[in-house]
Amino acid sequence: MAQATPITVAYGDGIGPEIMQATLDIIQAAGASIAPQIIEIGEKVYTKGISAGIEPSAWDSLRSTKVFLKAPITTPQGGGFKSLNVTTRKVLGLYANVRPCVSYSPFIATKHPNMDVVIVRENEEDVYGGIEHRQTQQVTQCLKLISRPGSERIVRYAFEYALRHNRKKVTCFTKDNIMKITDGLFHRVFDEIGQEYPELEKEHWIVDIGAAKLADTPEAFDVIVLPNLYGDVLSDVAAQIAGSVGLAGSANIGDNYAMFEAIHGSAPRRAGQNLANPSGLLFGALLMLVHIGQPEVAQRVHNAWLTTIEDGVHTYDVYKDGVSKQKVGTKEFAQAVIARLGQTPRTLKAASYNTQPQSEPRKPRPAAAPEQKVTVGVDVFLDWTGSPDELGEKMKTITVPGLELYMITNRGTKVWPNGFPDTFCSDHWTCRYLGQNGKSIEHRQIVDLLGRVAAAGFDFIKTENLCTFNGKNGFAAAQGE
Ligand code: NAD
């Protein structure tokens, strides 16, 4: 018999230890061939003064097993603590968050009896770099970064996932009608890579109306791929409308490592009472079993779980008079699932982990040649109080040879020249300088310009270079321009 697969396991806080024990009991009873290595994370570690919430030695286990089954932890209140989830994702390069959201009508109440959606969320980029600055008395900013390689790998992951799991359609959500450059890149990458998967249906929705459609008619979707922030919000919406956030598990996947968990937290008020529903973590563990090449065990557990739910054996959180037959605790629920191993559901659709034979992932096309980048201007951001015309008159006189003041904007809206008198202006201004007659400019000119801006007594807070790529503007126009 093949050797048991080593996995790293953390029991976590609150209800964590109970649901982890139940999960391990179930999958081991079903024949999972795993060798758990237990590590310490969460509250106990934080209170020792380790701000990352994970024992430094725990990384050794993770580095060797590369597979992490994690129970929820309690994040301590107050500053100075780092989110363990964010740290793990970043350190282990877990770029894809995968969350299946399925309804189990009529046994678990939902308005959407036919929902079966998988959310594939980009996990590393977007505003989650946490690159934030307060720039003036009035204005703060958060940097949203979307990269081509980051978008390519999550989009490709979503298409490959769809193929492997017999899915028919991949939908992309962005807000590229507003963020034409960042979300526009994500959408473009989706269109480009989508061409390599002619057998799959593809569509794109603007995230606002797409989210409304998802909340109203989730059965219209299959696999949805989306940037980090939209994915963060909509994956919880999708899990909730399927029936309960307590039932969903998720996988965080990288090239070398993977982490599996429930999507809910440590529910401290329910801890130690044998009340919690272990299903969310169990579904995380099923994703793990597929990942480590034991899909037949996942299928066995999944079908036993469906049968248990169908038989009306429910924990308090999904218990409903008239539908449920027996209210059970965590341990009894686990025993009920174990007792049904080998059975398949009668009403609910049986789970099939007959994933498509791992067709070789499609070879990414060779990277396009780098585009020709030319700097054609600079945006100089100022912390300043006054009227647009006053600022325009002053800034017109502050210049260097080859650069001229083109316009001034306030929070993205053009206010000089010829702004609308009604536009509200904060203390955050952007003065756009362009090379004369459309000519390119050099860094030296920007540095000279900043010297003059400072010498004239202005508080510049940052600059952004304005570049073209193969002649196409790599910067947004202003509203009202
Ligand atoms: P929570 O998910 O722990 O609980 C929300 C509600 O759902 C509560 O009413 C709880 O009783 C119920 N609930 C959650 N899981 C359940 C289960 N398995 N069975 C039955 N009922 C369940 O969210 P919260 O109360 O906002 O957060 C509690 C703690 O968990 C916080 O410290 C938070 O930071 C942490 N948290 C951790 C993770 C993680 O480790 N991945 C995720 C989210 C929250």
C-alpha cells in the first residue's frame, strides 16, 4: 500500500478543535491515507507574543508536507497582530481561492434550490497589498495593483478547474467600465486565455449587475473567476444564499503549497459544547483529498454526508422543524456520517469525483514581446488649499523646458482649465504635465520640475509617471476632460 500522505493540521481556536476532530474521524474512517502533523496556531501563539500567530517551527512542517488543513482561529482584538490567513497566503504563494457553493434543497433551507457555483477568487493582488497612505488632511488612498502574470495564472486556473470538473461555463466579473486599466487588464486576460478553451462557454459581467444576478439567479452561473476584493465579498454572498456559511469549505492553492479550511470563523460562543457543525471544515478536507490524489475517498465521504443530511440528521445551525428529524451535536453528526459511508443519497444529486482524466494543462502561449514604454508626462500630486483657478495660474508659471501644464484634477475630476464652478474640491490636487508637442520626456525633467514646485512652497505628496506602451496611453483620462 502506498505511504500515507503527510499533511499539516492545526486544530485552531473556539469550535476549531471539535470540528477538526470530527473531520479527521470521518475522513480516516472513510479510508483517507493521511499522516497528520499537528502544529500550533492562533490565540495561544498570539498571546505568547508571536505577532504572526504561528509557531516559527510550524513552517518546517508546512515546508515538508506542502498541504495544510486548518481549523478557524480567533483573531485577537487590538493592534499589532497580523492576520494569519493573509500571512499564510502570502508566504506560501496561495494565489487561488476556490469555494464551491451548493444548495441542498429541500433539506437545508435556501431560496435557490438549484445553486451549484464555484467561486475562483484571485488571492494575492488588488487592494490586498494593503498599500495605503494618508496624503493630506482630507484624503487617503489605497493602491490597487493588478498584474498580467497574476491575472493570467488565476484565469488559467479557473479554466483548467472547469475542464477538470466537467463544468460548462466560466464567467468573469470586473468593473472595467470604470477601472479601464486595472480591471480592464483582468478582463482582457480572461478574453485572451478563454480562446484556448473553445469547449467552454465564456461570459463577462460588470460586477455590480453580475452580483445582483448572482444573488437573484445563482443557477445561471457555473464557475466565476474574479479579482480579490469582488471575490472576497461575493464568495460570502454565494455561500450564504446557498443555505449557510457554515457549510462551505475552501481551498487556497499555489504552485507548491495548498491550504484547506472552512469559511466560517471560530464561533467562540459555541466552543466546547459539542454544538458546532463540522461540515464546512469537512468540505475543506474533501477539497484536500482531491488535491492529494484521493478523490475516491472524497466521493465516499461526500455521499455519506449527503445521505446524513437527507436523513434529517442536522446540527442546530441547519435544524428546521418539519424538515429535520434529529438534532445532533458535533460528535454525533460525525458518527452519523461514518455510519453512512458507502451509501448514496436518494433525493439529492450524488457526488461524483470522476474528474476528467488530467488532460495536460494547456501550454501558455509564449509571452508577448515587451511593449515599447515611453514616458510622455508626469502627474504631480499636491496637498494644497485654495481655488482651482488660483492653483492653475500659479502652476502655469512653474515649469521646465519641454514640459507644460496640461490640466489640474481634484480626485479625478478636471477642475482647470475650464472646470465647473460647482465641483467640490478637497485639498488633494493632481497637476498633469505633458511633454511639449507630444514629445517624450526624461526623468531629469521631472526631478527639475519637482525642485521648482518645492521651491515655490508647494507640498508635493507624490508623482506618477505618464507612459505610453506601443503608443497607447497607460494612464486614465480625467472625468470631464
Ligand atoms: P464566525 O464565523 O465564527 O461566527 C458567525 C456565526 O456563525 C456565529 O453565530 C456562530 O455561532 C455561527 N457559526 C459559525 N460556524 C459555525 C459552525 N461550524 N457551526 C455552527 N454555527 C457556526 O464569525 P465571527 O463570530 O465573526 O468570528 C469569530 C472569530 O473567528 C473572530 O475572532 C474572527 O476573527 C475569527 N475568524 C476566523 C476565520 C479563520 O480562521 N479562517 C475566519 C473568519 C473569522
